[in-house]
Amino acid sequence: MNKIKLNFINKSNDRSNSSIVIFQKNAATSYDQLAVAWKVIENCGEGDNHPFEYSYDMEVSAGDSHGNFTRKLGAFPGNRFEMIKDDTGDVLKLTKEYTSSPKDVEVVNHLNKGAISANIYRSGTLLAKKKVVAPGSKAVFQFLPKIFIGVTSEIQQGEVMNSAVIKDLNTQISLSGILSADIVMTGGSSNPYEFSLDNVVYA
């Protein structure tokens, strides 16, 4: 099982054509770290649905101070990557070393000079990033099998969200042991929005 099939269904009374944002928090850092809008569902009208996948497989890439971005490499818990300079320029490579925690993915900046950015992707979409990783430093990522979901506006997919927005998006949905499920949104109008799982198929 390397992915979960999810299906968002709008059964709410929303009349503002609100967007739905789904994201994860990096469990390897402090709670107040800024998160990335991993999935943004737009224009999903009453009774409409939006299928998507949550892949357990991730990818990692890095950007250097010259504006270059590396190709994406498959990333699994326990993997440590390093940004180095070889005969071709700045490249990201998987090392033979393991991370301090078997649940982490690390990106180490082994360049002599110049900060890098570290980016993690899930299902081909940006999931998290650390904008500045100085030489000799590293970015550490760890994600639990749960997502955060909420109603918002004016947030684009892949955008870093500020702490005020993250604080309001506090509905957690555990995906542990799930093969597929519907995520049903209800509420709206004068009632708070609620999200629940339905038609759950377990592994």
C-alpha cells in the first residue's frame, strides 16, 4: 500500500464558493513552523466531489543561491540527502548515511558557500519547504499519517501559509490504516464547517 485514494465531497451550505485547503505539519519541527498549502480545492459546488491521492512515497529537491533547482529524487523515511558541488555544478545526492531518526528525511547543505532551499513533495505537489539552509546545516522533515483541512480563501496551492491562517485550519483527519475514504464537508451558512470520513476502506 503506497497510496490512499481520497474523495472530497461538498455537502455543505456554503454560498461563498470557498476554497478547501489540505496540508500537513512537519512533525520534526516546532508547532509554529509555517506550512505549505499541499492541496487547494476550488469551485467545488454543492454536491460536487473532488478525487485525489495521498501517496506515502515522497520526493525531495533543492534550490541553490544561483536560482538553480535540482531534479526530484525519491525520498523515504531514514533517507539523508546532501547538496554538493561536483564537476557539473551544484547537485543533490542520496548519501549512504541514515538520519538520526528512522522517521525523518534530511537535506544537508555541504556546499562551501551559499544557502539552499529544501523542498518535499507528495503526490507530485509541494508539501513542505525550508527556505534557508546555510552551509553545514540541514533541513529535517517528518510527517505523520494525518492531514489538516479547512475552509479558506485567497490561498494558492504550493503557497506558504502564515501562522494566523494555520491556526484557523485545525481539523485533523487521521489516515492511518486507510486504503480509501470520502472526506465529507457539512455545515456552512450560520453553522461551522465540519469534515468527516465516510465509506472508509481499511487495509
